[in-house]
Amino acid sequence: MKETRANILSMALQEFNLQGFVNVRLQEIADAAKISVGNMAYHFKNKDAIIEVLHDQLKKEQETLLYDFRAAHLFEDLNRQLQGVFRIQKQYIFFYLDTLEVLRAYPVMKEKHQLHITWQLQQIEWMLEFNSFRGSFQEPVNDAQYQHLAFNFG
């Protein structure tokens, strides 16, 4: 049962990445997963449910990456962090390309996503401030400098 669910998510992610979120129908996901639409509906009521789980997976991977980075919080780990960010972006490219469409279609997800982005930016700002404190970064020129840098980094 878990294997079927994981297969559906994997195939949905693949289809969303290839065709874009708005262009994928449930039938195409079922065909890619080699199951019937009815079987897929047993695991996921609709496309909304699939998108929500994929978004939760994306969020969890981003959080894990930032927690790992925060644990080291060394400027030298910046390259590893950026490679991880790019890996996640490539894995979930549809979400980055279709963010507006996804968030418009799923207002509940919009709030969750905004809270997650706010959390991410706070974590990155904390990392920048910590590295400034330990002398790896210059002191910020103004109060908003690290906010701007965190926004560009995240």
C-alpha cells in the first residue's frame, strides 16, 4: 500500500515536472503509475491531495537542509547548502515554475507556504547574523541588509 502511494507521488511529480502542474490530468498520473484512476483515488481523493503531499515533501526537504546547515552554521558550508537548494529545486521544478497557479488553485496551501517561506527566511537571517558575530561576515551596513540577502539566498 505504501509502495503504491509512493509510486503515485513519484509519477505525479515526474508528470508535473515534465508538463507543468495545470496540464496534468489524473488519468495521466494513473497511466504513468500503471494503475487505474479508481485505485489512485483510493490513495488520493483528487489532484489537490497529491499536490498537498508533494508540497509537504518539498517543505520537509527544505527544512531538513536548513536544519543541517544551521547545525554547522559555518560560512564554509555555504556551497553545500546551495547545492542542496539547487537539488531540491530541480527535483520539484514544477512547484517553482507554477507557484502562482498552485497557490491560486489551493488557498489553504497558500497560507502554509507563506508560513514556511517566512520560517526559511528567518533561518537564513539567523545563519547570516551568526556568521557575522563570529567574524565570517562583515557587520551589516543597514538593518535590512541581511533580510535582503536572506531573501535572495532563499
